[in-house]
Amino acid sequence: MQKETEIKLRVSRETLAALREHPLLKKRNKSGWERRELFNQYFDTPERDLAAAKVALRLRRDGEVIIQTLKTRGQSVAGLSERTEHEWHLPKAKLDLKKLDGECWPTELAELDKKTIKPMFTTDFVREYAEIAWGRGKAKVVIEAALDLGKVLVGKQSEEICELELELREGEPGALLELAAELAETLPLMPCDISKAERGYRLFDAGSYSLSLPAPEITAQMPLDDAFAALAWHLLASSQRLAEQYRFNGHWRLLEDWVERLIELRGLVGSLGQAAPRTTTHDLRASLDALLEDWRPLVLAGHDDEDVRKAAPEQFAEELLDTRWGQFSLNTSRWLLARSWTVGRNTRGNRQGAAQLSNWLGHFLAEEAAALQLPRYQQQPEDLAEQLPRIERIQAWLHLARNVLESPDLDRLYGEMNKLQHLANLPLGETVLQDRVQQAMTVFQSRGWKHLLRK
């Protein structure tokens, strides 16, 4: 049994070719590029019980070597994945069910009749790989870089495999992100935590690729720093999965959700006050603002314009051919892993970062609610759009952490604030102005809002 820590990066064929000659990899390449042809057969039950348990079972033929592999449920954070892997060398290309027992077999599959396990799909690809090593401070880093090109095959359906896979062999996980981020400065790399097995299942059943990630466990007593980190990781990982699935099928709702995750992340980052000095968040805020400047207006226009929705997948494909999305994703992952917002904080900022979430959040929402001055927009509804950043800061926390507050009707308040946020985004018109006046009054008079103001 071993644990693998890796990051997968979707690339184009042109980028794959450029990676072979990239100066950074050339400089650190200790082995030269070697080539293998890998033929992989994946197995599951007709009901896909293994997939439901987050288990992947395959036979791999690597030259004359046959390897049976079982990968069990792991964790993936913003493209950096860690899973437990069991391997057995077999004398022939036939699944050995007797190996699937004991500690390696998940308890939730204990009652499964293993005789129902059958071949499902194949992933056949050519892998060029090299040992990349360098000194990082006083520590040594060893990473296997693999350039994979091939296909996932499910019956007559197929999807191209074209990716860079970086697997940590020695050193800290941050080194994976560091190397990937450096490569992404000049090459379009898309962090993508969908495994080759998941791609096969997605071809087998288009709805099998789960976009919902387990929600982080946020409690009233946890420090603000820990709550922010958990929520920001969650939003980043969700945005990456949404980007992957929208690239795959072009469903408009996925693009809307992608933009919403970025808006929420921007709201969280902008809410921390002295817990995150502005110098520590400058680059992240600038990257988010640049993405939202391009994509928020497009999504708003697409609500009522089918031509905009039809053209969006091609525009998104162009986004992924640029370096911006990969740089943002990888640099944000590095920023979160290093907790860079805590660097250079003063004593008050440290106290705020260590404050219990429920205490901090109650005060934060009360201050933001008071500063919003909702009665003003009953007389001046045309100015409501100026308050969008504040509304979005409030909404990000109400959406992700309202469970830690002992306040009435927060679910209803969140819904009413969503309507106000939507109206603030709409272009001015007589009907919009009237609706803003009415919605501002509705929010202001709600029990949830009044309770926030009393904090």
C-alpha cells in the first residue's frame, strides 16, 4: 500500500510538445524522458458500486508486466489529490478477486458480490515520463513528470487524454504546486482533478461526474483563519470542477455557477479586514477582478440572449487556451496552502484571525448591514449598484456560514438578498428602479435583517 500525491493538468497537444523542451524541466530532469505504452482496463459492477464508493479498480499492461491496482477514496483540494493505492503484480491479464480483501477493501463494499465485477472501459495512452529533482531550501524534491497522450474508450465513445501529471516522490506537497505554477507562467495548464477513471464513467453516464464537493465543516467555535481557509479551498475546487464540466458539455448553468463561485471567493477575500492585510491579497484580488470583469457581464447578458449562451463555450475554450485560468488556480492554491494572508499581520490582525467565527461573523455582518444603509435606496435606487461589493461580501458569508449564527430567518434573508443582488446587477430602467425600492424595503423590514443590525 502506498499514498500518491499528485496534480493533474489538462493541456493541449501543442502544450504537451512544449513541455518536453521546457527549460525548467530540462534543467531539473535527472533521467531524461522515457516512453511507455500503457493499456488499462477498468472494472465495476453493472450498478457501478465501486464508483459510488469512490473506488477505482484496473488492470494495467505495461510492456510484459501486468499490474492490478485498487485506488480507494481519497481527498482532492483544488486539483492536488491524495489517494491510497494498492498494487499487485499478476502472472496474466486476468483480475484476481482474491486480492480484493482485508484492509484494502472498503468497508462499505463488504457485502458486495465480487463475482459481479466486470470490465467497463479502457484508457490507453502513451506516457513519456522523467524524474524532476531539485533542492528547495535544505530539502530535496523529487517529482515524476508524466506526459500522457491517448484515449478513454467506452464502446464507440471516446475522449482524448492529453495531460501533464506531476506525482510527488520526495518532498513537500507545496513543491508540486510550485513547479506547476512556474510552468503555468508561459503555458496554458488547466488544473483538473478528474481522473482517467472518472472520464470513463462520464462517457458511460454523462451525469456521473459529480460537481458537488463535500461541504467543509464550519463550526461557531473555529478560528476565522481556519474557516476562511476551508471555505476558500472549497470555492476554488468547486470552480475548477465547474470549469472542467463546462468545457466538456457547454451547459449554460455551469458557467453561471462558475462565475458565482468566483464572486463568492472575491467576497470572502475582501471581507477579512486586518486579518488579511491588503498587500497580502493584492494579487489574488486583481486576478479575480480581471476574470469577473470579462465573465460577469457575459453571464448577465446571457440571461436573456440565446446567441450569447451559444457563443459562450467557444469563448470559454479560448480562455483555457490562455495562461490566465491556470495561473489563477495554481497561484491561489499556493497562497492558500501557505496561508499567505497571515504574513506581516499586526497584533490586532492576529487577534482577529484567531477570533471565534461566530463572534467575528456577527460583528462583521452587523457592520456591513449598517453601512449598506438600505433606507437610502428607497429614495435613490439608481445608486444601489455601487453597493454590489458590500452585498456580495454579505451574501458570501450568509451562503457559506450562516449556520454558525443564532439568528432567525437567515435562510429567508439570504433568499431576499439574492433578489436584491440580482436587481443591483440589472441595467437601469423604470421597472428595475421600482423593483429595487420594493426589494430594499423587503430586506430592511425582515426579521433576519433587523437581528443582524442589533448585533
